[in-house]
Amino acid sequence: MLCQENQDPAPQLNAFHIYARSNNRESFEIKPEVLWHIFSNYLFFIHRAFSVHIHAFSMMPNHFHLL
């Protein structure tokens, strides 16, 4: 049997579409500029801490999408 201990397995590439909507389709209670700042800080942290690749982020008045 051949020893393959120096070979890394191929990385698994998974894509997720994450989204959330506010209750009753109401707008978020936080101003969009402040909410954008909060989201961007968290997404930067998640990217750096867990090596997550964020492909797209879209924020609307009452929901968001993250790929």
C-alpha cells in the first residue's frame, strides 16, 4: 500500500445562500447606514477568523442576502 500522508485532500467547495427577512416585512429599525456598518464589520471578522469567502452581500430595507 502506498503512503499518501503528504498529500492534502482536495478542498470541498460549498456555496450557501443565506437570507433573513424582518417580521411582517417591516423595515429594519436601525438606519441603513448603521446596519451596513454592523454587517460589514461582522462579515470581515467572519472572513478573517474562519477563512470564509464572501462572494456577495445585498441589503434591502427589510431583508438581506449573503452568498
